[in-house]
Amino acid sequence: MELNPVIAVLGRRLRLAVIGGGPGSFIGAMHRQAARLDDRYEIVTGILSSDPHKSKKAGLDLGLAPDRSYASVQEMLDRESSRNDGVDVVSIMTPNDSHYEYSLAALEHGFDVICDKPMTNTLEEAEALHKKVQESGLIFCLTHNYTGYPMVRQAKAMVADGQLGTIRLVQVEYVQGGKADEQKPMPEVLTWKYDPVRGGPSRVMGDIGTHAHNLARFVTGLEVAEVAAEIGTIVPGRLIHDFGGALLRFDNGARGSFWVTQAAAGVENCLRIRVSGSQGSLEWMQEFPQALTFKPLRDPSQNRTPNGPGTLPLAARSSRIVAGHPEGFHEGFANLYSDAAEAISARRAGKAADPLALYFPNSWDGLLGVRFVNSVIESSKANGKWTKC
Ligand SMILES: NC(=O)c1ccc[n+]([C@@H]2O[C@H](COP(=O)([O-])OP(=O)(O)OC[C@H]3O[C@@H](n4cnc5c(N)ncnc54)[C@H](O)[C@@H]3O)[C@@H](O)[C@H]2O)c1
């Protein structure tokens, strides 16, 4: 691969606008760092807050040009689309209820889009947005960032390579403890995260359930066909869902389990998957992302590591350094940005991108994520009835 495939194709870096990610936002800083890691983007403008004064101040603090400081997203899109050196890509990291509006507006202005999950709050919006992406021919990257870890990609490649045989069982869990503390007072004014309308129909599902669902699909290449679910609230007095569990039936007949919560006291960010096939099993855990355990049917258990022996091409291109040097959250996130950059620059130059760059989640994955959330809610309301996805 060239040193910088975007420069090789376009002769310059992609110009990026960010929406959201102002002071206090955890994920905004991650997006910006991910965009910069491989030097494929230059952040040229942004609306960092819904408050124009805060947005302008945050933009200046980041070193954005004052003459590209705009009062609203609409103004930014209008003005940038009429500049010769206008932005190429818009990245959206705002509260969930604005993803649809901003993504649609960016696509309508001819910009490629990178958007955080969940793609939208409603199924109608998800279907409309996916349709728009398909019609436009533009690139849409959904930042299910855990799919960017080298060992998650290695797991996917090993499954696709047949090393596990026929997939029979999938267990996925995303367990956090951030909402376990009953002493923590509810905010006086409900922020979007505690507002069932702005945050989406199920907080825990939008926050982490879509990540877990996407991870299971990404690694196995299978689709969840049906769920039997329960979703609800464990911590007394809470208005939003803080746990969800489901049994899964996959489209190849495999069975699975899904468990997500933000109310497990003391647990930090435990996203974990186990996949078992007729010839062996794989296990991976986000808090120790360097280790992928492979348990073959008849041989002793093995460990795969980034760039270690047995690394397959999809994983090899996802590590930046030689074996034994830990990489983690930032690098995984950056892999989605960098792959999307390859796809976007190739599209703009009318060339074909490296097929291995095309594994980032897209609007179809976003639509299936929203559909899964709805099916879990529907099943739970029907006392765990098996429900199609
Ligand atoms: N991929 C991940 O792992 C991950 C992790 C955390 C959050 N997220 C997603 O990121 C999004 C934001 O979450 P957060 O935790 O950063 O939220 P947050 O409330 O902490 O931050 C949101 C930021 O967006 C800004 N903002 C709000 N409305 C805006 C608007 N209309 N225009 C411009 N800026 C606006 C706010 O000023 C704030 O800076 C959510 O969709 C969430 O699901 C993803």
C-alpha cells in the first residue's frame, strides 16, 4: 500500500467538517484523533455545539479558520458546497436524534458522510437514509468502531476462511457499570441521554446494544433472523432502559445469546464475543483487545495477536506496528476513518478502492441495527415472544 493512499489518488488530504463533539463530549475528541492518525483528513470546519457562540469558541480553540466558522449546520453545508476548496466529508457525532437530519442534509449537498451510531432513532428514518445513500452513490461510514480492532478483523477473517467450520453458537455481551450507582442523582434537566424521545426508544440498545449486534454480525457474517427478548430497567427510579437480554436465531440456524447493560456495578467496558463452529471456537474481549483466543476442536488452545503468526490480510492491514506493541481504541477507531478515506478518495477519483478497505460498517448495517432494536422492544413487550428482525 502507498504511504498515504488518499494523497496518492487525490494529491491532497480529504477536507473534513465535523458536527458535534464540543467541550465535554467524550466521543468528539476520539473522532478527531481517529481522523488525524493516518493523515488522510484535514479538519477544515465544524459546528461543534448547537449554541453558535460555544461552537465558534470551540472551533477557534481547535485551530479552525475563523472565516470558516458558521452559525448553523445548514449555513456550513451551503457555503462549503459552493467553495472550490470546500469540504469533501462530513462527520456527525451529535446526539442520536440529529443523525438523520444532518446525514441527509450532508448527502443532499454531495458530501460523503461518517456518522456515529445508532444511525437513527426510528426505523422510518433508517430506511429513508439507507435509500438516500444508495441513490446518491456517496460513501456512508457508521462508526461501529469495535469492528476496527485488528483482532476483531482477524476473527472475521478466520470465520470467513472456514477455520471454525460451520458456525453454530454465538454469545455476545456488552456490559458496563456507568449507570449502576443508585446514589448518583438524576440530572435536574433531562439531558438527551436521559430523555426517552431524544435518546431513542431504548437507551441501552442505542448506546451499546447496536454495537453488540453489529459485532456479532461482523465477525460471523451471519444475520440475526429472530429474537426472544426482555428489555427494561434494573436500577430503581430510572426512566430509561439499562439492561436488555435476548436469545438469537441466526439465518444459518445457529443459536445465540445477547446481553447488554450499563448497570453492572464496577464493570468498565466489557464488550465480549464467543463464536463456536463445528471445528473450533474464538473468544475476544474489548478490555484486552490484543488477544484473540482460538480453541480448535482437536488441538490445544492458541492465541492470535496483532501481526503475530497466523495473521490474515484483513487484520494485517489494521495494525500499524510490529507484533508485541499494544494498539487499542484510538487505532481501531482510526481504522474506520482511514478505510472510509480510501473508499471516498477512490470514489472521487473514479477508481476502485482496495477491497480490504471496504469492511467499515455502512448504512445497511445501520438500518439492520435500528431494525434489531425495534425487534427487541417488540419481543419484550410481547413477553419474550420470538420476533423477526
Ligand atoms: N462509537 C462509540 O463508541 C460512541 C461512544 C460514545 C458516544 N457515541 C455516540 O456519539 C454521539 C454523541 O454522544 P456523546 O456522548 O458525545 O454526547 P454528548 O452529549 O456528551 O456530546 C454531544 C456533543 O454534540 C454537541 N451538539 C449537540 N447538539 C448539537 C447540534 N445540534 N449541532 C452541533 N453540535 C451539537 C454538544 O454540544 C456536545 O459537544 C451519540 O450518537 C452516541 O451514541 C458513540
